[in-house]
Amino acid sequence: MHVYHVPFYLGNFTWAPAAAADVAFSETITPYLARFVRTGDPNGGGAPTWPEWDATEPYFQIEPGFGTGAGWRSTQCDFWDPISN
């Protein structure tokens, strides 16, 4: 179900007990969402930078160990290029 991510963004786990990792994830991701809503840019506050999309296919890893990379699953994603271009 699509709404399962909402408690992580709002830090509200009243629907079910939250593991320590869930709370830590929420405390890390919520400021990104708040900055994006407030300014249109999720970056700031000394957190790892969420890269803007470009031809190098940068991505932001949203899981413990937040970070960035480029070309995540490029082979699988390139399959769809003829459809989307």
C-alpha cells in the first residue's frame, strides 16, 4: 500500500511499534522533506546532498547509510529509454 511511507516522513508510529532503525530513518529523512516543502530544495543542514538529476543519472540512496551514487541499475533502467524518449 502506498501510504506506508507516511509515518516515516511524519515521525508518527502510533499505528505500529517502530524499531529503532525505523525511528532513525524517520529522523534522517524528515528534514529532507521539510526543506523540500519549505524551499523546493531538499538539501541543507549539513546532511548528504540529494543530487539534481542529469545525464550522469545520479541518485540518492534512501536507506541506512544515506548517500549518493550514479547509474543505479543502469542496464535495467536503460531498457525503458526508447519508451520514455
